[in-house]
Amino acid sequence: MRYHRGRKGERKGFGEADYAALLDAAHQRLGGPMVVVWDNLNTHTSTTMKALIATRPWLTAFHLPAYAPELNPLGGVWAHIKKSLANLAMRTADQLTAVVKNQLKRMQYRPGLIIGFTTRTAWTSTRRNPSH
């Protein structure tokens, strides 16, 4: 696990080597070809990352357009969650985490809501019975 401790000069997010290590570990664990769909974060699109991907024949990377809500059903999910948080005041990150987890759990029991998020996108469901 990677921690950010707020030290001066400490990187807050993953670099190319961190992503490569994560993908290598996932590949080793899963044992098959992998596909990643990335946004246009500079680390995802860098020359270094392109070279790292090129050395992994089992890895295919697709990059989303700069702004493509029609390809991202999670945008609707997070918008729904944010609305439910609008008038709440949390004192700690743990409280916020608990509320978000609770909201996501409640959404699991509303398949029509989830289908609504994907209907607005180019995604289609292959499941015939969303209640299972």
C-alpha cells in the first residue's frame, strides 16, 4: 500500500513505475491478457508509460477522449452520491467513507437506478435479470 504523508517533495499519486508494478502484479495474479481503460492523466499518456505498455504484450491500453460522459456510467453514480451528501457535514474522512459506502450499498438494491446510469451512456447490459 502506498501512503502520502504530506512531506515536501513527496509525490501524491502514482508514477509510471508504480502503475507498471500494479499492472504486473495484477497480470501475475490473473494470469491472462489485460485491458486498461484510462483517462488522459499525464502519467497515463506519457512517453515512458507508452514504452512500458509496449514491453507488455499481454496489456492493451485504451484512452478515453478528454471529456466523454457518454462512455462513463460512473459519472451518473457519483453525481447521485454527491447529491445525497449535499447537506451533510462530516468531521472525519472515516465518517465520509461510511456514508458513501452506505449510499453505494443502498444503490445495489435499486437495479433500475443503476440501469438508468448505463442507459444514458453507450454501455449496454448483457445481464438478463438485473436482480441477481
